Amino acid sequence: MGSMSHSDATGIFINETHTSAAIWQYRVEKMLLEGKTQYQTYQICDIPRFGKSLFLDYNIQTSILDEYIFHECMTQPAMTLHPNPKKVVVCGGGEGATLREALYHNTVTEAVMVDIDEELVDMVKVHMPEWHQGAFEDPRTTLLHTDARAWLADHKGANFDVVLSDLPNPHEDGPGQFLFTKEYFQICADAMSEDGVFAMQAGSANENYPACMASCIKTLENMKEVFPYVNGYYGIVSTFFQPWGFVLASKKYDPMALTVEEIAKRHAERGVKNKYYTPRFHQACFTLPEYLLRAVEEQGRLLTDADPFVWDA
């Protein structure tokens, strides 16, 4: 075959509708695996420049190019903020990379991952080792396949130091709607220690579609008695062609009080070597552009089980 020329490409493109205004198109160089689980379809493909990538229901989830950016943002701010994170739970996080990032902290004695799609995780274990890097086999890991919200509700008082909510966006008809509500956030809080830290992926952080992130911030800010510290932050994820939003909510510790020196000290002591969320860059992640602050005011609303967010882009 020799080197791959354009003529060797599959001719397949995966189209992803961002909003009614724009469709992003990914060229598939090689289809590595495709299939369907009880919950979703999946494709693993090689895409030029992005490399090995995972699509779920024809939406790109992650690529080898910059999965570390998403997964460090998903995990490291919350893990770093807690002074001694021993018990961690990952909700969702199918690829195992959020789990991997949490386990980098040598303080962790117990990490539970709760992802409902067992078939997908079984596929990932075999075909996406670059993501989990053995995290599923770590003796500290317990992997469960059940509904994350129901499981957490059953574990009130479990004293998790960190809860990482790496769950799919709340699409219409999807159960994901009820993983972005005040009731869900309260269930998380009740399963956390008295100085627990919560972090979630919260959707797009761009000017075009900030309403989900804005509403997650607004909803958590409405829970000041539970989470006195609520901060939105974001990462530049090239794979998504946009900045991606996250929210951190903390019972006791203010992320903005963390100094560069303190972050560096914690990372060194715990054996953490980040490539994106570095001590120097902490403040940058948490410094939201003005349009996101405006979005919280203008588009953010309280999300409840009775009136959840529906991602209709």
C-alpha cells in the first residue's frame, strides 16, 4: 500500500449538526470498528490530523489528538482542589480516561465508575487502550453498569471526596436530561463528604450555544447552602471545534484561592503530570470570557426534573 494517499481514503464522511446554522464534517480515513449497543451506535475511526476517534450516535466524543485536554479539564481541577481526595466516583466516562486522570492522584484509595452502557465499556477496554491506559484494571477501581443517578441516590452519606459527572448532553428523549438538574446535583451532594468537590462537563462554551453551561452554573449557584463555591471553567477542545464548558462546585474550598505554588506542590506530591491543566494555567481556565458571564445572566435558568434542559441545537 505504501503511505496513505487521498485515493486510499474510504470516501466516508461523518456529519455532525452543530446548530441549524452549521454542520461539521469529519473525513474518515479508515473505519476501525462500528456497532450498536442497547443505548447508542458507535464508530471508531481514523480521521486525518485528529487520529483515532470515537463517535457516539454520529457525534464525535473524543480523539487521540486532544483527549487529554477534555479529560484533564473534566477531572484535574476538582481533584487538585481537594486537599486529600481518597474516594472518587466517576459518573459516565465510558472511555475510562476520566477514571485514569483521577487515579493519577496517589491519594486515591477507591475509585468507582458508574457507566450504564456495559457493551460500550467492554468495547472500549479492547479497542481504546490509549484512553483508559489500564485504569479499569487498577486495584482501586470498581466498575459498575447501572444508572448513575439511581446509584448515587442509594449511596447517600457515602462520603465521596470528589464526584466527576462526565455524562452525555441532555438531548431530547434522553435520560441525560435528568443528570443536569438541581435534584441530581443534590443527590451528588448527599453522596459527598462534608468538604467534597463536584465537577461536571456542561456542554459548549462558545457564543453560539452557551445556554446549557450557563444554566448549569445558574442552577448550582442556586444551591449556595450546599455549594458555596461555584465556578464555570473551560478547555479549548479542537476535536469539538470549540471551547468546552465545565462547572466546579465545592462545599468548602474556593478554587480561586488556589495559588500556582499550591497547585504545583499538590501535583508534585501526588505524582500528577498534566499537559494542559498546569499550575500556571489554572487561572486561565477559570477566567470566563465576558460572553459566558452574559450568557449566565441572560440565558441561564434553573434546571429541575420538572423543567430540565433539552439540547435542541
